[in-house]
Amino acid sequence: MLEAYSHEVSSLGYWPDGAAEGIFYSYAYPQPDGYRDTPIQPPAASWNDDLAEFILPYEHVRSADNPVRMLLEFAQTTYEAAAVTASWDRTSLERTVPGR
């Protein structure tokens, strides 16, 4: 745990007890100024003040026309919210996957 939070982090996961069917969550630590106010996608995602993180209810992903795309959109936009508001050196951090 000490090493995990020794630097800035963007975290994404699934919490089965977060709602009737669970929630996907995303947070940045430490939380950069403006992070919580950054627009993210998909529209079913939102900021939760009690948890201090973005959430996306599983039921929305499960019932989406393209659940994989919806979850990836949530992951990408919440990561970008952290990277932009914390002014991360994205060139050093990010890699391009050939063929994508």
C-alpha cells in the first residue's frame, strides 16, 4: 500500500456492493484540483461526493448496446481527467499499441 500511493495514481475497478448490481469506479489520488469537475463519458457516469470518485453503475454497462465500448470510454475519460488536471507527462507515461 505504501508503494502504491507513493506517487500519483489513477485507479479503476469494480465494487460489487456499490449498488444493486455493483458499480465501476474511478478515482485519482491525490485528487488534483478540477478533477471532480471534469466532464467524463459515458453520460450514465457521474461524480459521487460520498465516495469521492466517478462511478458507473453496472446495470448501465450490462444493458448497453456495446458494453465493452462503454466501459472503455469510462476508463479512458477518467484517466484523461486525472492526467490533464494533474499535469502528468503523458508522453513518458503512455504507450501506443501497434495496430490500434
